[in-house]
Amino acid sequence: MFAALLFWGWQADFLIVGASLGVVLESSRVIRARWDLDDADFNHIWSFCVLLVVALAGYVFTTNEAGGGLNAMLHGNMAARNAVNSAVLTSTRFLRWLPMATFPFIFAQVFNVRSSVPLTAVSLVLRWRRRKGEATLAGHYLDIVYPYFIVCLFSAGIHSNSGTQSYFWGQCVLITWALWSVRARRFGLVTWACTLLAVLGLGFLGQFGINQAQRVIENFNAQWMARFFRQRTDAAQSVTSIGQIGDLKLSPRIVIWLQPENVVKVPTYLREASYRKYAPQRQTWFAGSSANDFEPMSAEADGTSWVLVPGNLSTASINIACYLNGWSREYEAPEGLLPLPTGSRSLGKLPAEILLKKNPTGAVLAAGRGLLIFDAHYRPGASIDSPPNVITNFDSTVNLEEKAALDQVISEMNLSATDPLADKLIGIQRFFAQKFTYSTWQEADKKAPTNSTPLSRFLLTRRTGHCEYFATATVLLLRELGVPARYAVGYAVHETSGTGFIVRERDAHAWCLVWDASAKIWVDFDTTPSSWIAIENRHKSMLEWLSDLKSWLGFEFAKFRWREAHWQQYLLWSLIPVLVVLLYYIIFRHRKKRRDPHAKKWNEIQAVWPGLDSEFYQLEKNLAARGLPRPPGESLADWLQRALAEPALAELRPPLHQLLQLHYRHRFDPPGLSASQREQLKREAKVCLHALARTKPAK
Amino acid sequence: MTPTNFDAARATYQKIAANISKVMRGQDAATRHLLAALAAGGHVLLEDYPGTGKTTLAKALAKSIDARFKRIQFTPDLLPSDILGVSIFSQRDQEFHFHEGPVFTDILLADEINRASPRTQSALLEAMGEGQVSVEGERRNLSELFFVIATENPVEFRGTYPLPEAQMDRFAMQFTLGYVSAAEEVAILTAQEHNHPIEELKSAATLADVIAMKRAVENIRISPELKRYAVDLVAATRTASGVQLGASPRASIALMKTAQALALFDGVDFVAPEQIQLLAVPVIAHRVVLEPQARFSGLTTRGVVEDILKKLRVPA
């Protein structure tokens, strides 16, 4: 046992704990003292161990460093890697602690008179059956030393350095040792050794094979998991659903909470990223530069506020709470793009450990926590977006494939490149509002020419689609009319909740940014018919409050998890009083049950018995006050003998014994006392009381 | 029942007790218990080590009362008919005649009762419980004062069978004599220097005296509160931890009756709590069966009852 625990301690980095637990168990060979625990005690110890395991699981689950387990559960669209990573970490930490949590049970067995535990203790089914009166397995006992040995080995297997072979060989030695003592004597030593070697060889091959298989499955697994998670917004590219057939389904999950602080008008759009280059073949927008063109930013002196655009005081501020759903390999922490109102100047109240980066197209990448609650200060005007680049000319490029359709639409709108910007915008707005409808449903085109793009079909024939169609078409139309424009992705804000606003996943939106050359700023421009919000809301289900509740719970938990980080260190300590209370309850519950009926009986009869008015009780009280109280189980005569042992009370002995006889007759003789005897009892009690008062209590 | 009857009964007790103390030195408490059981109509089981005077006490009691006395030495090959009696065919008158066994007596000494097999031990069940025996389908009454004193060696000794629970329950009391002090033992040696004092013992009371004493005991008053206390004491053994089988209602009855007898001996005509407390261990403890685990851990039935006595509130 000692060796197994030591091995576990070595493998799971709990060397001291493992060694000391082992010493405690092995000390049973030296220490002769034993407890006598009955089946009920083992039931309680087992319940305690289970509670400990549950508490441990809860603790590990909530305080996992690598992205919360519960958080991931409540909050579906974590990146695949992140979720898998955290689940693995949670379970390994939990399993590595298992021998510690179950230690009280083995400890109780080792130091018990009988070196086995009742089978009924570990199985609720058996306990229940026993309660029902079936005595099928009542007398069955189980030696848990070997099960515990296996738990230790298993737990030791969950080690961090999975590359080394030390675990396998250590385990071989331990198993050989354990089997040695229980080997069958019928077979020779050689047979035994050969069999063992064969088994170990098979085991070695098996673990080697499993290693290989695991690598294959891990690769497969990542791809498979990824399909279940919505692609988070990527600053480098945005794959649109343009050209996809079927219905777009978006979840009502709440992803952002807004609390206006100093605001005239709440921003309509929260932008996560914007893009410059469109690839019609893949229906994808690209930011126009590489994925890692983010440049790190530095916080202000206070460490919590960050300036995006220098100078120029902001006019409005809003409090934003959002999740960071990505996983940063660089920082080993959650990361994500911040949804910001257009024209954000500075961010405030960010946690100190957060790191921010920005890219030229106005995306801000934050890393450090799964949930961010911060203030965004903004004002229409200059933003962090870079002005149109005249060299690469990304912001004015129109794809050749779409050109024909765009020109046809422009001629339909009666617009030309020389018209002022305002006319162009009004013209495009009106054109889309009058001739296009919003729908999330796309039918397959049977007669469509094979060389036409989905966008041209949208513009010329279909004239219905969702925001990505409108935004893409508008950006390209504006560019064709000579206005630099960008494709923006983020959320539309329209739903109020109390004093603030909430943004659901289905409020995800795409629109465009138009370059106002005269003011040298980017302006939001949305051509999607405003009916889209109403149409999206049609998807609202009757049970939306339920999903809102889940979102709210997830949010509250994330707040607790990410904001009150210092709480977590005390979580384990806060569990201890709970465990103590539970333990007390478990131990004393059955004792109380037994005591109760008696207490009740005594209460109900006390008032009934005759003779309780006796003056002897006053005497007893006064005598007891001298330092000799009467325990409940001692009779009056015995107690009086003890109380009157004091030499000062010698002359009181005969009268008091006589009085006791009178008192007893009053209490326990069914006919009771005659009137004169009752008087005598009263009188003599008074005399004795006076006599007692005269004698000084002995020190 | 008049006070004179109580006084006469008390005098009978005192005469017998004084007579026994001539032989049994330093065993006044045991004598008192024994006589309480006799007066209460119960039977007594004396368990102790060999040579502590169990048989002597029984014989001294038998000699002190002018009554029939028989003894059975229990051996492993003893049969029920050896106790109850057997019908024997008489060649002369061509009929079966019932030959009464030793059970047809006033005082029966069942010596080393646990050396017989449980089958033979059980032959005493009906006799002790109901004062009658059924032999060959015929019911025969025993004497009015049928009193069994059984002795046994501790169960752990070699060649013993444990008494069945039902048999144990038929005994009103079980107590031990224990070793006497060194001074008392020297006095015993001196007394037996020439001959055993028991041989000179004369009877101190007649059968009628003892039966009158039994009647007097029945008239000792006991309050409902103390009856309740006795019942609570017995009932508490049924829920105590480590107990497999608690004491029966027969225990409460025996407790009440022996307490009445003790009250008579003490010179009062009603029962006080002390008498119940004093008798709780000898009356209740031998009926309680412990769980094997509790027994191995050192718990005794005596300990269980003493613990209950300490915890249960005594009427005062």
C-alpha cells in the first residue's frame, strides 16, 4: 500500500502527500489500537467520502485554470480546442486527487477490528434493499485494500508527463508485487513468472498501440468537434453564407449586455471587424492583410484604460459585457474580438491582466479572460480604422466577376461616379428599400446560368436575401461608383432589457463602412431593409425566456468566474464549513432519531404524576446548589447519601432521610399521604431548609 | 392486607436470610436477591466460576425452608425424561405408572444447567414458565412454590452449551456471587475446620410461611409512574446500540415483582425507584443479546443496562 501511494505521489506530483498517507496506512502494522466500527459507521464514512469526491469535483470544475468547465457547458460555442482542453484538464486534476478523497474509507478499514467493509456501505441499491427488509447480502463483506490499490494505480496513470515510460514499468513492478502474495501455490514459480511476463508483454504492446490510436483519433477528433461550434468572428476573414441554399438558423442566446452610462443615443451597431477584399469564388471577405497584422497596444498608467484614438474627448460612454470565445495559443488564455461602437476613442475599467491588440481595419483583439465587462467611450468621427490605402487600393477594388451585374444595377439606379456622395447613398438606400426584400430562405435556382455568381443573381433576378447579400452588394456598388467602402461585421442593437440592452446571437449583422472623403471618416451605412429585425424575431420561440434564463445564469456564473478571481482561492475553504455541517448531520442524525421517542414520552407524562408539588424539591435544589447536582439517572436516596457526606451536614442526615421517606410516600404510594402527613412534609421540609441555610457550604 | 401480614412476611424473610448467612459469609446482597426472586415467584440463575458457593447457597436456602428439595446434576447425556418423569409399565398390575421426575418438588437445584444439551434444558421451559408440565399428553401441576435455582459456569468454559434465549428469559434474575474478601475467606475456612456448617443448618421457615410471604409481596403497592420507569428501562434495551435482541415484556413483569419483594424486605409497603434501579441489572441484563461485533469490542450486557440506568431519568 505504501509503495502504491508513494508511486501515485511521485507520478501525480504529490510526493509528500502520497508518502505521508502511505505511512499512516502502514502504521497499522505497528499500532495495535483498533476501532470497532459497525455497518452504520461505514455507511457514514462512505457517504462522507462521496461528498468529498463531489466537493472535489465541484472545486476542480469551477476553479480550472484553463477556461472554466461549467462555463463551457453553459456556454456552447467555445472554440473546440478550448473546450476539449479544459475538459481534459478538469478530469485529470480530479482523477489525480481521487486517492486523497477516498482515503478516509480505507483508513477506517485498516484501523478497524474487522479488516473488510460491509458491501451494503458502498451500494445504495443494497442499502435500499436492506431497508426494505431483504437480507440477501447483509452479511457480505469486502476487502477494499485491492480496489484502493487499483484506484492509486489508475490515478497515478493520469500524469502530466505522458511521454515517459516510468509509469508503465512502475505499475508493472507494483502489480507483480501485489500478485505475488496471492499467487496460486498449485503452479510452479516458473509458470507463474512466465504468465506474468506474457501478460506484461501484452500490456506493453497494448499501451503502445493505444498511444498510436490516440494520435489518430485526436486529429480526427479536433475536426469533428469543430463542426459543432459556430466559427467565431475572425479578424482576417469572414466566410459569408452567400449562395448557400436553405434557411439560416440563428440562436437566441444572449451574447452581449449593454448598459448605457452617459449616452444620448445608444449605438445601433457594435462592430467586431471590417474587411476589404472580397473573393466571389469562396464568398469570403478578407481583411486584406495577413492574420497576424495585429499590433500590440499599451494601457494607460492606471493599467485599466486604453486609448484607441488619441486626443479629443469622448461624448458618450457605454458599459459592454461580452464573452471572449477564442483561445490564444500565445497567451494560453481566452481571446476574442471586442464589439465596439463606431468611433470608439478609449476603453475603460478593463481588468489589469487583459492584453489588447488592434489591426488596421479597426478590429480590437483582447486576450486574458473569458468574460470582459468594460466601458467604451465613443464619439462619431475619427476611428481607429486606417484611411483607404491608395497603394494597395483594397478599399476600391471591384471583382471582375461581379462588374457586369453591378453596372447593370447602377444604370437602373441612374447614378454615376460623379454624383455627390450623399446622392449616391440615398439612391442606393432607396433602390434596395423599394425593390428588395429580406429573407433568410434561399431556394435553389434551377435555371441559373452556371457562370453567374450568387451575388449577381441576388442583384438582378432574385432580389431577396439576408444582410450579407445586402452588405456585400452595397460595398461593391459604392466601390464601382468610386467611393471606398468596407464590409463590417458585428451586432445590431435593438432589444431593451431593463435600463440596458441585450444582444442575441441572431442579432449578428453585416453592413458597410463608407469613406467620407470630405470629413476623412468612416461612416456606417446599412442597406438591409429594416424589416430584417422583425423577420428575425419571427424565429422567437415561446420558450425564449428559458434560453434567456440559461444565458443569464451563464453570464452570472461567468461574472463570478472571471471578475471575482480572488474568490476562487477561498472556494475550497468555503467548502469546509459545508462539509463539517454535513458530517455533523450524518453522524448525529440517527442518534437523534433514537433519542426523540424517549424525550417525548417523558414530556407527556411529567405533568400527570402525583406528588410533584412536594416541598422536598426546594430542599433538593438548595442542597444541589452547594455543588453536588443530581444527574438524571441517580435516584434521590443515592444522591442524598452522597450529598450528606459533608461533615457539616451530619445533624441533618436523620431528619432528611425521614423526610425522603415521607416524600417517597407522597410520590410513589398510590393512596398518597393523609392530610396530616402532607402538613408534616411541608413543616419538616421548612425546618430542614432553615437548618440547611444555617450551615455554611464547605469550600 | 394488613400491616401485621407485612410484618410477618418481613419476619420470615429476616429469619431465612439470617439462617443462610450462617453458611454464606459475605454474600448478603446475593442472598437478598435470591430471596427477592423466591418471594416474587421467579427463578434464579447463578453464574459464576467454580467454587464460589453457588451450590452451597442453593442448598442453604433449601435447608432453611421446610420444603421438598431436589437437585439435578446436568450432564451432556441427560434426557428430558430424566427431569420430567417417565411412565413405566408395571408387570404386576399390567399398567403404566407415571414416575415423577425431580421437577415435582418445591425447590429445584439445577446444577451446572449449561452442561446439558439445549434439548434437555428446554424440558424446563414449561415448568418454569407456567408451573406445570405436560407429559404424555397429560397436564400435571407443580407445587405452589416451585422455585428453580440453576447454576452455571461462564459460557466460555469447556463442555458448556449456551442456554437458549427462551430459557434465559424464564429466569427472573441472573446474578453472580463473586469472590469474597480475604478476611471473609479466612472466616469460611475457620467455619469449615471440622465440618461443613450446612450440615447443622435447621429450617427457619415453613412452606406456609414462604407462601404467605409471596402473597404479601403481591400486595406491595407500585405507582403507575414507576411501572412506566420499569417499562422504559426494558424498552431502552431494544433500541440500544450494539444490541441484537432486547429484553422482553417478561423482563418488565419480573422487574416489577422483584422490586415489590425488595420493598417488602426494606420494610415499606410501596416500591421506591431505588429498588427498581438495584434490580435492573440482575433482572434485565441476562435477557439481552449483543451483536457479535459489539461483544468482541468489549461491550457487556451489564454495561448496556448500566448505561441505560445512567441516561434514563429516574422519577424523584
